[in-house]
Amino acid sequence: MPAQAKPTSEVLILDAAQAVFLERGLTGARMQEIADRAGINKAMLHYYFRSKEKLFEVVVSRAIGGAMPQLFELLESEADLFAKIYQVSSFYLDFISRNTFLPLFIVDGINRNPQFFFASVVQTNQPRLQRFFQQVEEAVAAGRIRPISGLQLLINIVSLIVFPFLAKPLYQVAAGFSEEAFAAEMARRRAEVPDLVINGLQLGI
């Protein structure tokens, strides 16, 4: 059986940085701790990434870039609109559950450097939303759902998924959730979110 290839120094750095940023945030993170966790010296860390801010940006881009193409494929598929809402909700919830650091990272990144976020994340992963928006328009015109724009519908889905992760510390304190209990509640939202969205679309129809 062939030996597995060892992670490159850059991958080790990014994995270590992700862990440190998650624990301490951008402000509290230190390049020396990232270097120590990656098993390299600080000089090598600066060779790959000249600043903590640049490293933070790459960590965020790596996480988002791995999921956006798949998400856009789902949105542009020929699946029925309601089936698509379930598919997108399930995919996005699974993605955020595997990358719980990401919502806070994105908010921090947008507030700190919105130009970077647009250039590195949005332009690099060109949104493909036309088919989804068209399906929403067609469903409204056919009287299948109440009047709503495709953008508003997408915002509703994403917000219902992302906000619980942003407010995770509050929920854990208020409800006494352990990590396992929180994860179980989020798993239930795989059906809860699309059910809520679709029921809302059919109100008054």
C-alpha cells in the first residue's frame, strides 16, 4: 500500500491558522502560536504569509472556495424549486456544520476588509443564480408561491442557517447546550429550515 503524501508546509500552516483563529479570533491570534502548531519556525511562516491579516484572508478564501462551485451547481440545476430549497438547505447546513468557524470569520473579514471579500471570494467564485431566480419568478407568475424575489428567498434560506452558528455561544449559555446537543439541534434544521421556508412561500396561496 503506497504511503500517504505528507501535507505541504502551506497546508500545515493553513490548518494551524484555522484552529488558532477559531480559538482566539483575528485580534487574539499570534503568528508565533500558528508557527508552533504548524511545526515550523516563524521565519518560514512569514515566507509563506507576510502578515496575519493575509493569512486570515487565505484561510477564509480556502474554506469558501471549496463549497461555492457545488452550491452554485445546485442553484443552477433543473430540479424543482421546492426540491432545490431542500437540497440547498441541506448542503449549506452540512457545509457550515463542518466549518463552524466560517460565519464569524466572514463577518470579521467583511467588516475589516470588504474590498478583499468581494475580490477574493465573490469574483473568484462568480455567483450563478440566474436559473434559481428564474424559477422563483415562474413560480410566482404561476401562483404557486406568494410574490417574492429570488434574492430575498436566498437571503431567507442562508440567514436561517447561518444565524444559529453566529449566536452559538448565546444558545449554549441560555439553553445549557453541550457541543453534542448543539450539533443535534443543527442537524434537525436540515428539515426545519426548508419546511419553514416553503410553508412561508405558500401562505395565502
